Amino acid sequence: MNVTIISVGKIKEKYLSDAIIEYSKRISRYSKLDIIEVADEKTPENPSDVEKSKILEKEAERILKYLKKDSFLITLEILGKELTSEDLAKKINDLSISGKSDITFVIGGSLGLSKNISEISDFKLSFSKMTFPHQLMRVILLEQIYRSFRIISGEPYHK
């Protein structure tokens, strides 16, 4: 299994970087993992709809450069489908069994994802109806990917 995470924005906080390193190391026992950071656009204090759209399009162009044709694309979106940890593990396992050994997760920036990225998504995943900082979302996603591999492998995990 190959897992790629494309994330808008850089991680600035050391505690988040440390968690990303730790979960990446744990995941490496089960899968190849690539984390790709694309630059985020500077967002003004109260952006207009036109400014928001331009920002999302610029970030989308950067994301599109890294998408692979044969990879199953999962976008993280507030309006996506909510899954339990067990359901996410099943989704990953089912993809693997069906021959999809390459999965790409995309985390948008502070404004989310552009419509054209959402439209090409194979699966829209929501972790909650709440909004999380996109930097923290990378840690949460990595933890859930790790948990999924533990579940798939029949190994113990905390419920």
C-alpha cells in the first residue's frame, strides 16, 4: 500500500512536527508514506468571495501537480461522509483488496478546497462537522491512518 498526503501549508509548531514524525514512523511498518506540502496563499483578514476563489484556485493548481492518475483520491471536506475508525480501516482494506494500492489524501488550506479538486475526488471524508486547523488535521489524519492499519492487521488499538 502507498499512502500520499497532500497538504496545503507548512507546519510551524514543533509539537505538531514531532507528532507527524512519530505517526509517519509508525505507519512505515505497514505502508509507504509520502507527505507533500504545497504552499498556501496569504489570506487577507476579511476576503471577498472573489479573493477566496482566487486563493482556492492557486492552491488547487499546486495540489493538481502532485495528483497521480492511478491513485484513489480522498479529500477531507467538512461536508464529506463521516466514518468510524473501523469504517475507515474497512475502506482502506477494501481498496487494497480491489487492487487500489495507492491512496492520496488531500487536506486543503484555511479556506478549504476548491470546487475543482472536490469534483475529482473519489471519496469525500469528513472527520467532524467542526472546523479544525489544517495543520492539526494532518496529525489527526495520520493517527487515523495508523489506527486503520492496526485494525486491518488485527492488532490492538485503543477504542
